[in-house]
Amino acid sequence: MGIRSDLDANFDFEIVDEFLDHYTMMIESMELIILNLSNEEMRVRSVNELFRIFHNIKSASGYLELVTMNKLASFVEDELEELRAINKPISQETIDWLLLISDMFAKWLDDFKLNKDISKIQYSLLKLPDMEK
């Protein structure tokens, strides 16, 4: 039994579908928002939007008891909060790290669609980049 089957067995079908619809939209927009971090005019808005996305994923994954996803979303949300606080240009290393994070969340979307077990976090993602230029 895969992750989708597990969710359907434990939660109302409509809640699971709504989560997957919103999750899909967030994942599809994430890469462009991350790339916009290098544009000084878009940086603040992009950091805030990414923070909102990861906060929403953290909340929903917590409710659905998706522990792995919840932990990574929480970790990233904390780092985005730091980026909001420093209010300085963001390093390419940070942008690259966030793109890898985005890839992990996209992999989980594939796991949902294919009803596979949720993939393990790539532990290299837990090594924080140098946040400032």
C-alpha cells in the first residue's frame, strides 16, 4: 500500500484530494519563485511567498501525519524565517539548496501520484548553505 492509499484509509477522501490539489499548485510554482530570489526587486516578495508555501505544507502535512514531509517543511520554514530577518541579497548557494529542496517535494508529489511509499529525505538537504552573499 502506498502513501495515497494510506491517506485515503485514514482521512476523508475530499480532504486528501484538496491537499493534493493545493500541494500540486505549490510545487508547480516553487521553482520559479526560488529563481526569483536572485532578482533584487523580487527577493522580498519571493522569500515571503516561499515562507507561506512551506508554512502551508508544514500545517497540512502535520494534520495528515506525513511526518517526513512535515519535518522538512518545518526545517525549511525556519531557514526562510532567517532569510526574511537578514533582508540582504541571497547567495547562489542558498538558491541552489532551495531548488534541491523543491526537487524533494516534487519527488513526494510523484510518490502520491504513483501511490508509492513516501521517499526518504536526502540527508544532504539538511546541510544548510551560507545564506548571505
